[in-house]
Amino acid sequence: MKKLRPFLFLACLCMMGLISFDTPVQESVQIKNILGKLLLYSKNERPEKTYLQTDKDFYTNGETIWFKTYLVDGIDHRASDKSKVVYVELIDSQGNVLERRKQYVGNLGAEGEIQLDQKLEQGEYTLRAYTKYMLNEEEPVFFEKKIPIWMQQMTKGDVAGIPQNSTNARVTDVVDEKEGVSKTKVRFFPEGGQLVTGMSSKLGLEVIDGQGNGLALQGTIVDQDGNVAANFNSGEFGLGVVNLKPLPGKTYYARLNGESNGNEFELPRSMEEGYLLNVTDRGEYILVQLATNLSDGLQGALLLGHLRGEVFLKQVVNGYGTKEHAVKIYPDQLKEGVAQFTLFTAKGEPVSERLFFVENPDQRASLSMDTDRKSYGTRDRVQVDLALADSEGNALEGEFSMSVVSNNALSSEYSGDIRSWLLLDSDVGATVPDAGYFFRDASQDRKQLLDALMLTHGWRRFTWPELLNQKTSKKLRFPPEKGITISGRTVNYYNNNKFGRSLASLTLMGEDLVYDKDSTDNNGRFSFGNFYFQDSVDAILQAEGFGKRPKALDILLDAPYPENMPAPRKIQYRETRHVEPNNDYMANAYRQKVADFTFDPDKVTLLDEATVTGVKTNPRDVRNRILTEQMDAEMTTGLFSDRIHADSIQGTQTLSAMDLLRYSRYSFKRGITSVNAGTGALYLVDGVVAGPDFVSSMRANEIQFVDIVTGPDATLWGSRGAGGVIAFYTKKGIYLGDETKDVPGIINTKIVGFNKVREFYTPNYSVDRKEHEKPDYRSTLFWEPNIMLKKEGDNKLEFFTGDSPGKYLIKMEGLTNDGIPVSHTVEIEVDSSN
């Protein structure tokens, strides 16, 4: 039976002169404003978080990155009720986005995969996941994972036998060398934000080199006269804690042992008057202490504690002249994660703040993965029983993903998991060095280092001045996406800076024909959605102006993906890295490529053992070739009687589109061009019928070429072509690559949908099949992104081992339905002698 205790216990610690209170105090208008703004934040402006589990930590060219994307509410870590669309990107070291995936998240997550190109350059890449809604934050925190990718090239000479060392390459993450980059720095961070003269205070400290790598060193704090005030030392990641009582008129400096006296680091100056906020883990409880040397003391001050926006502590100090105050907090009813304590004056001014990591084993969930054996043979069946329970053994439900990989496909260098990301790193701005380190054990040293981390990291999702001065809820630049939206703006065809209201319509030609129509706003903005479809579908968008003589309109579609994204974060707290590929992993990856080529030659790029040289292609030549090919395949080609190339007529900059005809061999009859006797000609602009007024307004420099159709050839258009057909093809409308045709008031385009994921290949070696003749050297034996654990029923999985003996890791990550992150790994062995 769990011991019951009050959530908060306010004790009078007489020896410290602390005054307790147990009667409610009337809250001031300022305090009500603080609590009200925080409530609105947690209700209306709740952040979102993403997390990716990948099947492995590094890859070779041609392999597939299998991943599961988790999208959660940033406060309670349950399924987000805001966004349903997540973007996943693979980015190279230069910041170029190489691959994009748009995913629909039905509940907690969505599965995905990225097939790596066979010709991908070797290097360190970044896998990033985010929602558009996250872009509303001033400093959005995206999930990012660094992934080394090695290049393996197969040649015809290698297929017959596998070389002992298929690659000697390594991936290097180099920090730019700059002047003074190796210079050691020492930084101090007073607890609560300030040092106060005559009052003992705790300071977090950080010792780093010029690249941001933590250094384990010792040092001394001295005053300006050289008198020693305190000794300090830094540990893992260069972090440490020291106590100091600054004296009046003193300035303090830090000296590192072994360094010359000239190399000193000045500490923050102390204030004559101020506040102290101290938070200490006493094991059974958390002690929060307030102190001040101001004459009016802490009267009416508010001590507020919240964890990810949810308030767990709200106390107003009662008693005029009170200068010290303490609160005990028993954490067994708190969630785990980064708590924020803030002291406000009676006027509602934030004067002191402290981050503190709350640990509560009672709030954790345990995941068990019991295999039927510990050792297996090659191509052997493995059965896994799964169970999810709370700290008291009660069954829970949740959503998880699992990978089974060779243990040389995972690296301790990337030891973070869903728990360390959601509970720690994501709430301090993704600045934690090796966040997984702080969750590896329950030792006192690790706890003290975690507290030093909290003292030295001051990142916040919001600042109090910004939140308190906010009059109303912020208007979102990026509303949460619930599905695929097709949005843009209608503008004047000849001047895109002019816009106004119009009527826009959309036709989607997917499995089901969808038609929608609506008026734009005064800025010409329109938006259709939300839709759900995979891959891409053809679409037609049209715009009609209002009035008796509506102007020609152009349609500008918004990009299908967010634009102007920030570059991936630079990794700090890490030395220049040389990531050496594991020989066993690389050898098996190469064997798998050989097997793929042998049984499926189209799957692997095989290179000739030769040096290839070439001439760089001129983009203009490519464009001209494409235009020529397309001109011969356009709607009127094959039927046209004559073709007029705009660049064959001099002075087109000053001519109208009609002038192209006037300066050619064609003449005009009855004021309107007619290339056949009788009625006027039929005008087409990029294949769409257009009126003579519109054609007359076009300029010659907009035209690529004109097709003239006369005589019997014009019978294709029936009676409409009796006066001949004049087909204008604009430079803007000619299709080049991924561009779409664009003519006045209408565009034909393709709309990018959600990505359709390939099925992970899971062989069943208990059944004889022709395909099983292929050798199986896969490093990822099993990948299951959608595991729904239930309280009742069998939670079982099975898979087969391959042909490579060795140790394999079964790694499973996910969340309970209550938002508790869980990660667990077990090891099995594959022995070819079994």
C-alpha cells in the first residue's frame, strides 16, 4: 500500500526563521492575471511535439529508413487534438532538403519510409519532423536526429566475391575552425537568476571549450584581492555546482587549476537588494525556499510552480515583513518532467525563476518483452510476448513501434529515446548534451548532474513578460492542419501585386471526383480542404472576376510544403566526431547488396570499373530541347498549317501578340484575324479557348510560338474552327519539369497527397518459397510501426532471423494512452550452430 501524504505541506522551520501559512489569502488583480494568462496558454496555445523512432541509427546508400512519427500534445503528451499532418524531411549537411514526406496522423503516430538513393553522397544527414502549427512559436523545437550514411559502390569485379573491407570511409562532423575556437570558457548561472550581497546562493557552472564541448576541470573562485571564496569542479559535459556568499564591495573571478592567473572569468555581479529562489531535492520531498533582504519582505508575493503549463503550486506569502519562506512538495502526485518555479512580487512582476526536473517512479510505465528463447538459429522463428503495466502492475494500453536490428546497427552515440526527448530535451530547447545519459541510472551523481543541467539551461517556451502583456490570444500564422488543404491567391494576370475578391473553384480528379466553389476574401485568398488522399491527384483550379467586364486573373498556389525553414540545429557539447563504420555491419550491408543484385538486378546500381568523364550540360540547351520536343507534341501540332516562332520576329518587346501575325505573312480581314474566308478565327491560349479581347491584351514577349490551322485541318474543331484556329502558347504555360500550365483564370496541376508507405518485407521461413533462395543478410530483421497494446487479449509478435549470426536488439518505443513515454530494449542471439 502506498503511503498517503498531503500534496503540499507548509512547515514552519523555526531554526531558519521561516514563517508558514495555512489560511487562504485574497489574490490581487495582478496575481489573478498571472494565473488567468497561464490557464489560457495551457488551454488555447498548447504546443505540439514530434518524435521519430527509426529502425536503425545509421545506414548505407540504397537502404531504407523505416520510421514511426509520433505527434503529441506538448503538455500532457497524449494524442494532439490540433494537427493531423506531420512533415518529415531528410536534410544534407548543407541544409538542402533531399526527401520530404507528408504524413497523416490518425491517433498518436504514422508510419513512414525513405528509400535512400544508391548514389547518395557519404556524410551526416539530419532527419527532421514537425507540424506547420509549430512554426507559430518564436523558437520552434523540431525533432531532429543526426544519421550517418555511408557510401558503398559495387563494381562488376566485386560481385563474384565480397571484399574484406568494403569501405574504409568515415563520416566526419567538423566544427569550423575559427580564431580562439580552442579557448576554454567558464560560465556561471546564479540560481533563480541573481546573486544578492550578503546572502548565500547556489550557482550552476559550465566549463566548455571554444567548440561547446564540456570539460571536466577544477578551479577556484577568488575576489579582486586574490582571496579564495570557494572551490569548484566540473564533471560530465563540463557541468557543476558551487555555493557562494558574495560580500559587499567584492568582485569575484574564477580561475582554472593549471591555468595562468591572467586567465580569469568574472562572475555575475551581486545586487545590493534582491530575491533568492532555492530548490533542493531532499529525497522524500522537494524543498522550495524563498528569501529577500528588502525591507517589505515577501508580503503578497506569489510562488508559482507549473510543469509544461499545468499548475501544481500556487502560494501567496502572508505576513508583513516576512523575509524567508519555505514549501515542501511531495512529488509522488506530480508528473515527470521539467518544472518551472517562478517568484512574483505582489505587483505581479517576475523576479526569480528556476527550472527543476521532477522525477517520480510512481508515474512511470513498464514494458516487458519476453522472448520464448534467448538464443536462436538462422532463419529461426522468434516469438515475443508483450505486456504494458503501471508502477503497481495494473495493465495499461498504448501505441508502440518495434525494430529488431543487429546490435552493430545501433549506437550509444545516439542514446536518446522517446522518454528523454519528451520529458527533458524538448522542454529545454533541444540543447541537452546526450539527453539519454540523464535517464540511464538512479545514482546520486547522475541526479546532481541533472540539477546542474537545469541551473545552466534557461530556455523557455514562453517568457512571462510576453505572456502577461499579451492582450488577446495570438492570431496563428499557421493554423493546425487537419488534412490536405489547397490554398492560394487570385491576382491580376498582368500584375500579381494587384488582387481582390473573386470566385474560385476546385476540381479534384482522384478516385472520387470532388468539386468545390467559394468566394475569396478581399486579399484574393482562398482555401479548400480538408482532404485525404495518397500520392498525388490531378486538379483544376479556376478563378472568375466579378463585374460586367471582369479582369483576367492569375492563380498563385501556396507551396505544398512549408517554405523558408530554419537550418538544422548545430550540435553542441560534442567534440569533432569521426564516426567509424562497424565492420560487421558494413560487410553484411554489402552482402545484402550483392544478394539484391543477384536476384533483382534492377534494385542495385552496378558500376563499371572505369573512369567516366563528361561535359557539363548547358541549362539553356536543355530547355530549348524540351521546348522543341513539347512543341512537336502540343495540341495543334501534327495538324497545324504553319507555326510562327516569336523569336524569329524582330522587336517583339514592343509588339502585341496580334502583331506576331501582322508581321508574319498573315493578313487581317474585317479587323479581326481570320485565316479562312468567312467567320472569325477560334483563339486558343495554351489549349484553352480565349476571347479576342483577352488575346488582344497579350504581349508578344509572353508568347513562345503560335500555331495556325487552316483549311480541312481545322475541321477537328467543328463549326468553331470554320474561320481557322490560332493557338498561342505562352512561355509561362509551357511545361518544364514540375511546373504547371498557367493560363488566365485556370490552372491544371497536381496536388501532393500523403505518402503511401511500402510494406516492410517479413519472410516466413516456415514455408518453402522460391524467394527464400535469396541470402538474407538484412540488418533490420523486423519492423512493426503499429503495435496497439491492449489490457486484455494476447499481445504477441513473431518474426524470423536471417542468415547472419550475432547479437540482435529488440527495441520498442511508444506511449501509453495516458501520455507516459516508454522505451525498452532486450537482446537475443543468433547462432548458426543452432
